Amino acid sequence: MKQGQEDFDFIKDEEKKQGNYIFQNNKKTKFAFYFIAAVIAFLIFAVALTINIS
């Protein structure tokens, strides 16, 4: 059985109103992305510090 063609995009642009998207192009999504990236960077930094202290 064949699966149909998927139209999966990464970011939703304003001119496209339908489809499957991971992110939308708005302020809330951008803030959440940068916040999560900063938390992950901080956790990696904290782990690196604890490994060097031992």
C-alpha cells in the first residue's frame, strides 16, 4: 500500500494558509524557540562546569 505525498514545511509563512507546519512565523514561536535554546545552552554549560570541577 502506497502512502500519499506529504507537504510538510518547517515554518508557516503568511501567504500559505494550509498545510502541516512545525513552527509558525510569529513572535510567540520565536520567543519560545530562543528561550528553549538558551535553557539547553545553559544546561550544557552547567554540565561542562561540573565535569571540569571534579
